[in-house]
Amino acid sequence: MELTVDKQNHTAIVAARGRLDAAGAPEFETRCKALVLEGANRLLLDFAQVEYVSSAGLRSLLVLAKTVKSAGGALALCSLVPAVRDVMTISGFDNILPLAANRAAALELLK
Amino acid sequence: MTQKTIAERTWRIPNRMTALADLAKEVFEWMADLPLSSRAKYSAGLAVEEMVSNAIKYGYDDEREHEIVVHVLANHDRLEITFEDDGHPFDPTGHPKPDLERIVESRRIGGLGIELVRRICEKMVYERVGDRNRLVLHIRRFEAHDTQLLSLPLGTPS
């Protein structure tokens, strides 16, 4: 899984690419947690190029949501492809994680 | 009434995570050209990854290699995915819903994958045959209105 990070003050915009599955989730989680530790307690996860999310990926997102919350911040996901959006809906995670249509809308959620 | 089979294939893999990664890739490649909705393909791939990874992680106490069999069949209405293994008896249809708090606390806590698979399948049938687990999943080949995909927050009784 490839991650491109753009940090602005306390916000990190993370553009992920690939599959957030059992193979990709641990590294994704570790790198995002490191960003929070470095002071970016607002995470904007741009999933435009994430084609697949499994339960391992959902679990990582849950862990990150908790991590940013304990750091007094928040996270939001944006630009999900339809299949990944479906997984969020099916699992009920769309009720737990803030999902936005695009980066601008996600940044609004993080304000 | 018997359903005409469009395509079918069997995979046999050892209970190793590296083998699962290859299997998942092969299943997706095999389905790529089949007349299935993209949702059916995603669901089937997800079901294979989730159920086989559960069997590998929780099915065995010994270090010996065990064989896990995955059979995927596409007919007019649906995909039928059958899993067989000789692991501990495990009926995912009766597995409790995951506790999200505990899932965050420990990577060893499972249940999220099973719950996801339960929700994407039209039907899930488990039987213990001799010393083997046998699980059959039905996934719709095309969906009319996606009515089986209703959103229910995890952890609440449905």
C-alpha cells in the first residue's frame, strides 16, 4: 500500500493507494499512527485510489479513529470508490467513521 | 430444479497466510472475465479472504501443514463458494457479533470479518462432516435493489 502524505499544521492529508487488506493494513496503521504522534491529530484519509478494504482494513481505521480521538483530534475519509463505500455501508462503519465526497468536504468535517 | 453452471473452479491451499495472498489474487483474476456484477466479484473475493484467513488464524493448534479447499461455482443466479478444512469445529453462522471496543484493543480479537461476510451473503450454511468443517456461501450474481445490503451498526441486535 502506497501512502502520500501532505502535512499542514496539525492536519495530515494521507492519499492511500492499493489494497487495505491483511497485508496492507498493518503498515497503513503504523504510518498513520506515527503522523498522529508527530502532532498531526487531524487525519484526512483520501481513499480515491484504494480499490479494496477488508475487515483487517476496517479494524485499522477503527484503531486510528481511537488514536486521533485520544490525541484530541479527528479523522475523516474522502473520495471512496463505490465498492469501498459499499463495504462501509454493509459493515455499518459509515455510522462510525466520517465519510466525505471530496477533500474539501472532509476538511470541513475536520474543522 | 438444477441450475446451469457458468463456471467453476477449485483451489487447494496450505494453511499459510502467504498462500492466502496468492489465492485471493487468483480468485479475483479468475472472476475478472465472468459475467458477474462488480459487487459480486468484490463480495466473493472478500468472503474468500476473510473465511480462509480465519481458518488459518484460528483453525489449528499444531504447526503441521493442513489443506484448505475453496470451490467457487457461478450459476445463473449466484456464486456458491464452498470452504472445507480439517481445523477445529467452527460454525461461523452462530458466531457472536463483534465487540468493536475489544477489536481495537487486540489484533487477536476477531469476528469483524465473519460479520462482514454474513452481511454480504444471501445464505450461509455450515456443517461438520466427519472431522471437517464445510461452509457454503451464496452471493447474488447480480443485485436488483441491493436489499440484502441494509446498513446495521455492528453490535446491535438485528
